[in-house]
Amino acid sequence: MKMLHENIQLGQTRKKFKPIKRNPIDIFLLALDSIRHISLILIPDVIYAKAHEHRWIGHKSYSLTTSASTFAMPPRPPPRTSPTHFLCIPLVTASSRSQLSKSLASFKADVTSPDSFAIPSDAVRPLGTLHLTLGVMSFPKNEGVEKAVEVLQSLKPREILSTVKPLSSITPLAGPASSTPEKPLSLTLRGLHSIQPAQKATVLYAPPIDPDGVFRGFCEKLRGVFQEAEVMDNEDRPLLLHATIVNTIYVKGGRGKKGPRMTIDARDILDRYDDYVWMEDVPVEKIAICRMGAKQIEGVDDQEYEVEAEIDF
């Protein structure tokens, strides 16, 4: 009887225990705490902290539906608009045309030959497109173009050049710079480089020869003027001065809508044209703002970029 009485009391005691009621947020937090210990499931710390920060207060707090907005990731920044214009130093001038025309024609005949490298002829850039880009600009619906043109027209290139010191004059081991008369700024293009690894190249370019760093310093100062005027983006990468000679993006069918861009193994080409002179001692004549997208020149097998504005050096 005593054991039966104890069992009855125990049964009665058990009946007094009721299921613990938990609100949906507490259940969500318990689940969140559990799965954070599973290494294969990653929960950002921000979401975890926010979840505990916005717990139910009393019985009048958030529902699961409304609290979900608390954990939403911040909206993505709007995509950058595509460049519409670029600041450049045109390379095809009255004094350079003869040299560039001959060197580019000889190069194209060689690399496109089936007996040589058999590069598609469309990959070699037309003569009239050769330039050195200093920076790109974006003016949707042409808004801001006038300001960029005003900045260009306000430039005084020779004054800017006079502020650029040769590398030899600022090297501690070098003696004082000679007081020779100021020489005109001239360009020599020599050699051929690849922007990508040579065995999977898409862009080959000719670099300007600039042993004392004056030309590069001059170009960086020009770019700085446009960046300070807020008509050109401040790019974190250093300025790479290059005249594009080959670009496979222009090959018909070289880049499908979903397929990879056409690449070439350019190692032998780079070796052959490592010391190739494209033009030599050509004076810089103009600085220009051009529109993106080269256009065919009517009646001539050549292309060029539309000039928005330009100034003489």
C-alpha cells in the first residue's frame, strides 16, 4: 500500500509538470546557438549579434516575419557606370605617322602570317587608334563633359613639365642635375609586353622608353589635375603607360556571350619583338579627351577615336 501510495503521489507530481512555452524568437536563438558549433555552417557575427540584440521584450515584441528584416544584408552599392571618355596622349601625329605606319605594317604582316604566328588580323589594332591612356572618365548622358573640357583647356603643359624632376636629380648618390636647356618632351616606343601571363595573353602593348622618369611624372601630374577636379576616378593602381598593339577582344568570334575571351601564347612573339622600335624621338604634340569606341574612317582602312577636345603641348 505504501509503494502504491508513493506511485500515486509520483504520478500526481508528474502531472504538475507542464511543457515550457517558448516564444518563436527564443526557439530561433536556441537553434542559432546550436548550429554555430557546427563547423560546416557559417553564420556571420553581425547576424548572430543582431539576433540576440533584438530578443523579445515581454509579450509584445517582434514576430519572426518582422524580425527577419533585422538580419537582412545591407544593399549592394550601385554598379559603376561604364567609362565613356578617356584622357590620352595621341601617338599618331604628322611627325610620327611615317614611323608608326611602317613598323606596325611590318609587325602585322609577320604575326598574322600562317607561316609565323597566325594571329587573327583583327587582333592587331589599327594605326589611328594608337595612344597612351592617362585615365578614364564616365559621363552618362554627357553630363560632366563640359567640366572635363574646361579642365583640359586650363592646362599649361609646359609649366607642369617644368615641375617634374628627373629621377637622377633626386637620387641621393647622384650629383647635382646639370643646368642644360630644357629639351622638348619626346617619345620612343620600344619592345613588346603582355598585360597577362605571356602563355595566355589577350593584350600586347608597346611601352614608352622613359629612363629618367620625366614623361611618367608629367603624365601622373596631368592625371592628378583631373582627379582633383573630380572628373576622373581616383584609381588605386599605378599608371601603366602603354600603346595597345594587339587586343584579342576585337577578333570576330573571339569572345562569345558566355565563352572565355580568346587568348594566345605570345611567348615567342615577345621574344622576337623584345627590342623592336615602333617610333623614336617623336615630340609630344597634343593632349586630348576622346570618346570610347574607335570608329571606321570613311574611305580608308583605318580607325580612330572621336576627339571631344584637345590642346597643343
